[in-house]
Amino acid sequence: MEKTQVEKLIIIGSGPAGLTAAIYAARGGLNPLIIAGREAGGQLTLTTDVDDYPGFEEGIQGPELMAKMKKQTERFDTRFINEDVISVDLSKKPFEITTETCSLFTEALIIATGASAMWLGLPSEEKLKGKGVSACAVCDGFFFKGKVVAIVGGGDTALREANYLSKLCKQVTVIHRRDQLRAQLALQELIKSKPNIDLILNSALEEVLGEDKVTGLKLKNTQTGEISKLQVDGVFVAIGHKPNTDFLKGQLELDKKGYVVLTNETHTSVAGVFAAGDVADTRYRQAVTAAGAGCKAAFDVEEYLESSK
């Protein structure tokens, strides 16, 4: 399929940021085209219970929330291509976007490809995702109120998650494979001051125990090889996130971890290219903040296109 028409706006990504941007852009008459990707819907499609998205008093399942958002965009005649982006050329205008089967051209671009939580790669971890295994304390911590949980990781993210969970959970154990934490000292001191947070150093998670839900962890001492078990109700993997920006390298400014650098709100280093959601957000990483950024990006695109006439 070859496409030579120049679009007003292409949105890459179909999570909360991309779909919200499409709703606002469509209502603004920009007739957006979303390149949704092969795994459309973002991280929420891998999430079971969502209790913190406004408007759903009984909560909602992640895939259902994304399906509702998609239907709302379709109500405004947003078009979708369910392919991955292979490359982009942002050095000339109109911008060129190459997917698996076609080349697309656009006057403005919103990047909303998100970030993916990094996992340990254990079969037991994969089996129990959403059944006690999580990568987001703010998203899922409430489900473990008064319970015993563990966090795997030793950086800033892990200790922030531990601090958050300590306010909800009976006991929190931070497990780190090295002999000292990597987080900033202020966070380390904060964690050590919490009576319900324990540290287990020099230990790696070997297996998540449980059939239908997490019941414990099998740990291996990285110095002695000794195997031990820890009884927990849930485990949070906090070893970092990877932004989905490989296709952008050399095209616009990224930070050392690969996140899109914003110059002002949603503006990137290339005029006419905007970013929204977890692809540029290293701090909040919530569906509602991503949606808010998508709204901002749509408004910024409208302003850009108006001033470019």
C-alpha cells in the first residue's frame, strides 16, 4: 500500500495519550490518523483492575477502558493503521513515517508510543502478572492494603515504590541483587526510617511461587548460592522502564535513557513534532497524566498548524 496524501496530523501510539490526543484533534477538525501498532492500547491492555481512573466508581478492567477510549475516537471518525512504525524522517517537511507496508506523510506528528516496564523474564513472573505480580505500586498498591509485599530493585524507582507501599501494606521487603542500593542517599535514609520496610541484599529472585495468585518468592543469595523462601502476598518488579523510542534515534533529541526530551510542555526538539505520555514522562507514568498530556499535545498541534499557514 502506497499513500502519498499529506495528513494534517499523525499520532503514533494508541494508549491513553494517543487516543486522548486523537479525540481532541478530531473535534478540532484535524482528521487525525493513528498508527496504533501491532500491540495496540498501551500498558493498560496488560492491566487487570484499574481503580484510579476518574469516572469509574466501581473500577474497570484495563483492556475494557482502552476499548472504550478507542470507540470514543472512532465516534469522531479517527482512522487507524494497526502496524508498527519502522522509521521516521523528521529532517524535512512534510514528515515521512514508514510503517510495515507503507510510507505516510504529515504536517504534524504526535509521538505517544509509551514506555514498557522492564521485567526479570521469569516464566513464573509472566504466569502471575496481574495475579500478585505488578510493575506499578501506585496502580496496584491499594489491592494489597494490610498485606505483605516485596519489591525487586535497588534504584530510585524501587525505593519510591517501597515508600508508597509502606503507607498501605503491613510489611514491605526490598530485594536487591547487589550488596548496596543504587538509589540516592536521601531515599535510602527515608526507607531505613520506616519500621515496616525490610531490606534483603545480595539476593536475586529465582521464582515467584503460587498457582492462581502469588504466595511467596524463592530467592538465591548471589554470594553463597543459598536458596531461601519469603512468604508474600504480592511482588512489585521495579527495575526500570524502557521508552519505546528506538525508531526515533538520530531524528530528535532523546535523553540518555531514551525518553523524548521536551522543550516546552509537549514540544520536542523538532518543530511540528510533539510527544505525550510515558514516552516523555519519567516521573508520573499514570493513565490519567498521559491522557492529560495527549490533550495538551492536540492543542499544541492546532496552534502550530494555525501559525504555519
